[in-house]
Amino acid sequence: MATEVETWTGAAQHDGVFSFDQERGEADGSLGDELLNETEVNGNWTPQEKALHEARLKAKAKRRLRKSSSRDSTRESLSESISGELGADPHSPKGKINANDRKSRTGKGRGLPKKGGAGGKGVWGAAGMVYEMEEPDAKDPNYDEVAQGDTIFAKVVPELNEQELEKMVNPIVQEYFEHGDTKEVQMLLKELNLGPHKYEFSSMAVSLSLEGKASHRELTSRLLSDLSGKSLSDRDMARAFDRMLKELPDLILDTPDATQMLGQFIARAIADHVLPMSFLDHYKGKVDCDHARAALDRAAVLLSMKKEIVRLDNVWGVGGGQRPVKHLIKEMNLLLKEYLVSGDLPEAERCLRDLEVPHFHHELVYEAVIMVLESTGDKAIQMMVKLLQAFWKMGLITLDQMNRGFERVYDELPEINLDVPHAHSIMESLVDLCYQESVITKQLRDACPSRGRKRFVSEGDGGLVKS
């Protein structure tokens, strides 16, 4: 039995597990020496186990030393404070403990109050400090909106950069080309914060009009005239045209006639008092670009002509529906006569598009049919049918415009027959050919008027009777 107990205690020590007596010995600080002596006496451990066990005991001894040193320091400070309290005179002002004293109680620091006497709860601050009027904060829990008086809210519009300016200006100018209302453009510009890039609006509008029609350029000149002195200053206009003269080589790549057009824009702007008269004099002898020099020369020539003001008012022509009806009829007659002489279908198409009156194309159909009735031979019929067929396929002449043109001729055919005796027969042959070429519909062909009675030899038909 004694042998089993010794074996059990030796195995426990070998595994590094200690009993309750050993743990109590560690608290007393003498366990390491006793165990070490017992093991040396017994001689049951190997040298390696002995070295490992000594290292463990040394580590535990160091930990106990650190714990005991910290406890002793706290005890000493606590005992000193207690002894100081007991030894101090309770009737002495220095001996009393003031709970509101802001000096350091640990003895550290210079003995000055915290933040120079300006810190702490319920403290107004350092002596002699002057406070300014604080603005009410809306996030303050005690903020009262009613007690603050009248509040003025200001709308802040951020300033646009170059990319944002282009995105905002292009739709405005494109819509202006549709409605032509300069007041709406002026109202939209007031809502934008263009900042120092204000002059770029004029250059962008002119650039877009160069790629458009003549009516767009006329509208742009009117827009610049209306905005001058209101939304845009003379200096902004001058900077815009100066920039366009520098960018003219790039504009020619998209618009080959940009040089002549820009010269006309400058001349029109000077005539409308958008640009000063000294604008051209500023560039004399200072322009190296050939394109810019040509544009300035074009403007100088237009301004030097007689009655330049009247001429420059129509420098772009009168666009679209603003032209008089008589002028449009004259232009369409000239277009058809040139086509009968040259037979150039693309040129006729270009001239019709330049008129910009799609709602008035029924006049072209009417004039073409009248010209066929007044002509002699079949060549005019063939060419006019070819012209109407081409315009029909291109979409220049719609079904409604085609029907209106023929119906106008149908209504005036009795009067036309007074001047052209064979108008009915020519009209029937023209209508049949147009129907065969799919230019008109079957209903329009059937609506063609015919003679309502028989014709006799005495009436000049050569004895023929209409079937």
C-alpha cells in the first residue's frame, strides 16, 4: 500500500499536477525549494525532467514577485493617505479635504486648476473672457423655429462646368429652333448658373446653327440680338466670336462652308449692334489663320456694301412659313422649269428642301399638273410623272399633299379648259400614267372629271365621239 502511494505521488509530480497542499505551499512562497529537495532526495527524476520542473518553478516565482510588489505599493500609498488624514489638524484649512478642489490629489502637476479655472461643470469660463453672439443652431434640441423670427430661404444653384454646360445648352437651342421664342430661352438661362462660361452659350448656338438650315441661322442671329445686353453682355459676345474664329479649322471639318457663314454671322451681329463696330479693327494684322482671315474679309465686304442694313437683315433669307405665298409659288415654278430644262432630279430635291415648307408641297403638285396641261408633247408628262414618283418615294410629298394638289386641278379644270381646249384629255392621260406608276390612288384616279356630253365635228374634235 505504501508503494502504491509513493508511485501515485511520483506520477502526479511527473505530469506537472499539484495537490491542494502544494498550491497552498506556492502561496507561502516555499513550495519550490521543498519539492526540489524531496525530488533530489528521492532521485526518481531524470536530469531533463528536473530542468523542466525548475524552469516552471522559476516562472511561478517571478509571477508571485510581480503580484506581491504591486500589492505592497498600493498598501503603502493607502497607509500614507490614512496616516496623513489622521495626523492632519482638522481645524487647519490646509488639513481639510475639499471635495470641490480641482487640484490634483495625486500630487502630480504644477498645482494649477484644470484649464486655468475655465473648465468643469457649471463654470462660466476664464476671467475676462468676452463671448460673441452665437447663431441659433437648427440641430439644437432647444431650437425653437417660431422664436427665431422671419427665416429667409435662399435657393443656391451650383455652377455648371463645361461638360454640364454642353448637356444643358444643346436641348435649349434645339427646342428654340422648333418654337422660335427668345423669351423662353432667356427665362431658361436665368435658371442656370453659367458662371464664367456664360459666353460659351453664344458659341454653342452658332455652332449648332452651322450644322442646321438657313432658318436655324436666322433664328440664331435673332436670339443673339435679343439676348445682347440682357442675359449676355457685349464682352461675352466678343469672346464667343473670338473663340469661334480660333476653332474655325475644326468647324470646317463638319461644315465646309463654315468660313463664309461665320463671316455672315459677324456682319449680322455688327449690324444688330451685338458686336461693336471696332470688332473687325481689332483683328487687322493679327490673324495668322487663313480661314479666320477669310471669315473677317467676308464680314468686312458685307458691311461695306450699300444699304448693308437692309441686306444683312435678309442675309440668311426668310425661312419656311415666314415667306410670302407669292414668293413660294414663284420659287416652285422656277424649280419645275429648271427641272424640265436640265432633268436634274437631285437639284430639284435640294431646292424643294431648302424652301422648308412641307405643308405647302401641294402647291408643287398643282403647279406641276398645270405645267403639263399647258405644255405640248409627251416629254413634259413623262418628266413630271418621274418627278412626282421620286418625291413620293422620298417622302417629300405625302398622300394628303398629293391628293390636295390634284383635287385643286380637278376643281379648276373647267376654267383651265377655256385656255387649253384639250385639258380634259391631257388630264386623263396624266392621271392614268400616275396611277400606273403608283403615284396616286385608285380613288383619286376615279375622281378625275370627264366630259358629260358627246362632242360633234363642229366642236373641233375631228369627228371623234367620246365613248
